[in-house]
Amino acid sequence: MSGGRFDIDPADPRGFYAMLKVAPTASPAEIKSAFRRRAKDLHPDRNPDPGAKEAFHRLTAAYEVLSDPARRAAYDSRRTGAAGKQGTGQGTGQERPSSRHTASSGSRSGPQARQPQGNDPTRAYRQTQARTQQRPTAQRPPPGRAAAPPLSCCCCGKVAAQPRFVEFVTVTGTLRHTREQWTDGVYCRACADRTALKVAARCWLTGWWSPGGPLKTLRALGIALRGGRLPRQKNHALLMQQAQAFLAQRDPMMAHAVALQAQMFAPDGVSRLQTDQLLAQIRAAAPGKTLPPLKDRWRGASLLQLLQLLPVYVLIVVLALLFWPGRQAADDDIDPPPATVAPVSAPAAPAPSGTAGSPAGAVPARPGGPQSVPSATTPAPSPAAPPPIVSLSAGGVRAGQYHDIRVAATALRTGPGQEFQTLLLLGAGETVMVTEVASDGQWARVQTLDGRPGFISSRALSLTDPARAEALRREQKRTGRP
């Protein structure tokens, strides 16, 4: 533009090739690729500039003509005719932006003056350019107009130096149908992690209750666990816009760091070329300065991402408690309780001759185990009968399991009571097998590891470590020891 006039390329009278930023000799594939790239930049949903909508419509009109071989051939023939007129000097060269200004500037002569205004495509294009020249797109602001500010996070509203366009999917099962709801936006890392945790929690609760729900829920949970889905093209455009905004604010260091991250998202060679051009422009704006890269805050897992797996951790703990090998082996070793159990009667008076005697009704020693003989001076036991011995758990002691002695110098007696004779003293930490437990849980019939039977107070016993108990059972089966 010069002095209120617009320079029109006679080889592109309506500016279709210029709008797509391709050469008139471009192939259909190049035109299609250029249209997709420009449409993403000018789409009103992504470009907040007031002129973006009209520019997008003009871009669509240009693509409709150039993508149709017949219409493109007609446009090229018109383009060739306009170029021929320009070469012979019959064209106008430069025009004022409106027909009103043209009429007031003086009379016109020649073939151009005789041409109807409504049929001149060059005039229509110039008039459109004149109406939209003061409303450019956000990517190329004119001199004197402030550039678009940096984009902010859609959750916290803060300007993020490393924003990302993130997509999440929430799955809801309604017994017969499965509904997927996609949400997206520009996030900072902290807000993206919080949003991913909310999405994962909702999927854990509502995503399974339909025939196709489990597979879709697992897919949605995988996306949330990775921090969301990051489309390459959208993130490249976002970071390019953010870098340009920082450059307009005279912050080349931040602009350079963001442009380097945009380079990682470049989807094709054209995008990489655009990024390289922006990096060169930033370096030219800060000659002699060191422009270090920023630490990528989107790398690595965060605590909120690990919290998404909390239901998995809970499930593992529950399964471990239900199918714990030590507990299963202990349950297998427990014999069913007998139908009737005879109570242990009070011991008889000691024999006057001093021969071996034991309390009447006391449980006899197992074969191979020694039995102490009470002396003649042993006091007579109390006439009260001790509690019966039954094969069940009582007082925290379980029959059929190994227990450790937790009290030093614990007496192994011939009967379930303090009045019975002491066979031997067991030290703290020794292990015994509990075979029966009294109904009141006070006494337990036990057998030492070397086969000695007897009775021990239940208060002196504690359950053996499961791993050690399992090792003792294997040793017992290997040696055949009862």
C-alpha cells in the first residue's frame, strides 16, 4: 500500500494464491495442505481477532476455486489476461480503495473506463481488501497496534510460560449405553494434573456400568494417567502464538524458550520451517544475548498422577489379605473340632509310696516325650476342676498354629493350672505348637519342637511370624515329625 493505493499482483487478480500463501504453479496437494494450515490459523474459534471470521470466509472462497480444476483453469485464464493487459499498459496499475474515490479523482479513458464495474473481479477484490485492511489477523498485527497478549490457563487464569492444549475424556456407563465426553482447553501443568485427577475419579466411579464401559474406561484412565492428550498441531500453534506474544512484550528470552518447545510439536516440514523463522527473528531481536531453554515442566510424573492409581493400590491390598499364602496354609492345618471333649478332672492325691503319679484325667504325654513324676511332698491340688480343653481359638491363641514364648522362664506344666507340676522352663522366643485351648482361654495344651507335650498359660504366648511358621511346617512335613 502506498499513499492510499493498493498494489495488485496482475498474476493473481483476486488474491487467491496470496491468501493461501502458495505460488500460482502450486500442485493440488500443496494447495490443500496450505488451506488446512491457514484455516487453523484463521478459524474464529481459535483466532480472537475481529477480522478472523471474514478472513476465514475469504480463505474458504479461494480454496473452493483453486481446488476445483475447472474453476481454477478459468481463474488462471483470467489471471493470464490481466497479466497481458498489465504488460501492454492497458491496465490501471493502481486504484483507490473505493469507487467513490475513483469517480472523484477525474475521468477515465480507454477500455477500462468502458468495462462495467460489477464484472471486474480485480475491482471487487480491491474493495474487499479496502474494507478489511484495518482488521488484520492476530498473527500479523499492523504497526502501531498492540499484539495479542499471552494466553492464560483456562482454570487458574494465570499466564503460563509453558501452556499446553490438553484433551481429556470422561466415560459414563448407563447400563445399556456408554457416553464419552471430551473436554479440552489451555492448561498449565498444575491445573492439568488436577483436571486429570478429577476425570480419573469420575471414570473409576461411573465408567464401568455398561457393556462397552470397561474397555473405554481403561482407555480414558490411560489418557488421564499420561496427563491428557496433547495434539501436535494445536500445541504447535498455541506455543507459536505464545512465543510471538512474549516477543511483542520485548521478552526475547521467554519467547525463545517457548519457541523451542513449539519446535518439538511441529507436525510437518512447513511448521518446522515457520518455527525456525520465528527463532531466527527472536535471535535477531536479542543480538549477543544468551537465550537458554526452559526446564520442561511437563516431563515426569507428579504426585497427583500417582494418586490416580489409588483404587489399584487398594485392590492389591484387599487381594493380598484374602489370598495370603501364610493364612491359607494356617487354615489348612487347623483340624475340625471334635464333637465331644472330655473335661480335665482334678488330679488325684499323690501315692504314698512315692511312685510316679499324675493327676486323674490329665492329658497324657505324647509318645516320645518325657513325663515328670511328682514327689511325695507335692501339695494336693485344689479340688476345683480346671476348665475343659477344646480345639478352638480363645484369648488370642489359635489351636493348630505355632506360637512364640514371650515371657522368660515360662513353666511347661503337666496340667492346665498353677498347681500342676512344672516339667521344664521355656525361654523367651522359643516356639511351640498349640494343639488345644481351654474354653476360657487361660491355658493351652502345647507341644515343643522336640516333641514334649504340656500346658502353658495363654498369656505367655504370641502368634509366630507367618513366614517362620510356614518354614516350620515345611520342615515338619519333610522330617515326618508329628
